Amino acid sequence: MIITLSPIRSDAPLTLIRQGDTLIINGVAYDFGPLPEGATLPREAIACDWLASDVTRINGVIHLTLVLPHGTIPLNAPPEARVITHPEPIIVTADGPIPLPSYTPAEEAA
């Protein structure tokens, strides 16, 4: 599974767990197992506010983009800290919790 992240300003929590072709987002399971090779499942067909793209299967791998919430950056932070960049896609090869990059200023400074 390859997950691309699109940062947005939000305090909402996001947790991800992979179980085979199922992605569990904040406790809700989305099973992409039935998606055939080379097919695209339109974003509109999935009732998930976290999904920011269609879902495709390429060479047996599920590809999708999720929004990544980030906290408020203080106004007195240096300019480089105020720029939220798109992190590298996450390549998930094992089942279990998926660690996400942090955009909380306190965690970034640690």
C-alpha cells in the first residue's frame, strides 16, 4: 500500500492501521481487496472525509492519498517552520499501525 499525504490545518486526530488490503482510518475499515488490478475506485464512491484521491491498484499495490491534519504553527515561529510541506509517500509493507509524520510544533522541536 502506498499512501500519499496532503497536509491540511486541523486539530482532528488521524490514526491508520493496515490489515492486508484493508485500511482502518480512525477505527473505520475500508476494504480495498475487491479492487482489481489496474482499476480505479473513484473518491466519490467512498464515504471517507480523509480520502483526498481516487484509489487505484497498480502492480498489486493499493495507491491513495489521505489528508494529514497538522496543528497551528505559532506566528513567532521561524519562516521555515511555518511552511507545511508534503511528506514523502508512506510505503506500507506490513500489517499494523502506520506511523504518521508530526506537524505539531512542540513535537517538531523535540
